[in-house]
Amino acid sequence: MTDSAAARPPMTLLIAAPRGFCAGVDRAIIIVERAIETYGAPVYVRHEIVHNKYVVDSLKAKGAIFVEELDQVPDGVPVVFSAHGVPKAVPAKAEERGLSYLDATCPLVSKVHRQAERQVKDGRHILFIGHKGHPEVIGTFGQVPDGTMTLIETVEDAQVFTPTDPANLAFLTQTTLSVDDTAAIVATLQERFPAIVAPKGEDICYATSNRQTAVKAIAARCEALYVIGAPNSSNSLRLVEVAEREGTPARLIQRADDIDFGWLDGVTTLGLTAGASAPEILVREVVDAIASRFTVTEEQVETARETIAFKLPRGLETV
């Protein structure tokens, strides 16, 4: 052992599994890459394909151009819609302009969209549990006529909502919420409105639930926890909240440059996870950075194994 290695304090890293990319994110990134291969650069993408700067910058380097609105896409070039989903008006406008488009909406988000349409068709008013301004919420509201859905962000919102027809209500949820917070809101709604119709199956996606469960499994064993993810990533922010609720100080970082080593003073066991749009390369980058200051022992704590994969849109499968 070298003198420098001997001087490094020990650090046990508890690395959560599952972590990082989910099937919907994988699929969305592949769609952009295959679109560039098929059509040539540039390929336009409406909104960040997933909420991660490293991923977005990597795709920019390959020929993707990210815009916020369809108006910014020139005629005659393909456009990809992000994994978060878009209002119906967006593909309708693309068709009106004769644009080729590829929909990278996560199939689990699309499932929520179809449920929203069905509930409204059946005459129910939808209470949508989610975060105002999130692209997934905007996309889901854009599936149904104005006034047929109300956003519920908190238990307090659920307590004060006054429906015009309490007998004809349904609820749906954003796919990237806190499992515990959502359960509390749902319980309030079901207590107030016993006839409210629940979604078929869980709306919060498997990856969000699995990553929160994995954080709970390591939180009690570590003194601090880092979540690798973007500040606009809903599922990553929820992982920080889950750890803090378990009594473990937690911080969100985008990559190794964001590590505050002062915050790790006195820490001998550090938890580490990554949100569903953060690639594994960033996890390894953080581990390597910590190993430059500490003598690291890695322990992976696995609470589930994910084997889900989603099909690509027709025409991109064999590129």
C-alpha cells in the first residue's frame, strides 16, 4: 500500500440497485439515436428527451437539436417527442405541417393518457395527482378537453377540492411521484369520495417504485446519501426526499464535479443511487471521484431485478 493510499480514510459505499436508466428512458434515447442514423443529422427533439444534461449533451454531439416548441422545428426535418409525453395538439400540429415525427413517450405514460381518455368518455371528472408544470402533467392534461381534469398536488388539495358531481370522479397519477406521498393523497380522496374510480393497476411506474424501495433499503445503514440526477428530474428529487424521510441527509448531484467533500467529513458509510434518467457512467464517475479521497469498499444492495424492455416504433427496430 502506498503512503497516499494509507492516508485515505475508509469509506463504505452502499450502491442501490436498481438505479439509473429505466426501460422508458433507454427506449427514448435509442429512438433519437436511430432517428439520426435513419434520417441523418439534424434530428429535432421537442423538449429534453429525458431530464439529464449528460444524456442531452451526448445526443447533441451526435446531431440532435433540442427545442421547446414545435414552432422552432424547420419544415422538412424529423422531430422526436420526449419520453414525458406531449398534448394531443402537438402531433396534430406536426401532421398539419407535414412533419415526420417519432413519439418517444414512455409506454407507461401513454397508458395513463389512454386511461384519462376513457374516464372522460365515461363521464367522470379526473383528479390528477402530480406536480404543476411538469412536462408529463402538461402532456396528460393535453389528452382531454379543458375542465375535465383537476390537478391535486398535496393532501391539502385533496381535502379542499369540491366536485360538482361527487359520484362521477376518477383519479390518475403522474408516473414519477413519491409512493408514500401519493398513497396519503389517494387515501384522502377515497375517504372523501368512496365512489372515486382508481386506475387499472399502479400509475406510478415500476422504476420509480423500485428506486425508492432501494433507497429505503440503504438509508438506515448510511450516514449520508447522494442521488445522481438532474434538478428538473421528478423521480430523482423524490429519491432525495425518500432518504431524508428515513432520517438520512441526502443531496442531489448531477455528476462528480458536484461532490461536496466537506459534506462528507466524518462520513464512513455513504449511500449512492441514480435517478431513472441518469446513465451508469455517471455513477462510476462519482465512485472514482470518491475513491480518489477515500479507501472505498463498494457494496451493491439489490432489492429488485428489472427485466422490462419496450418495443421501438415501427421502422426503427432493425436500423
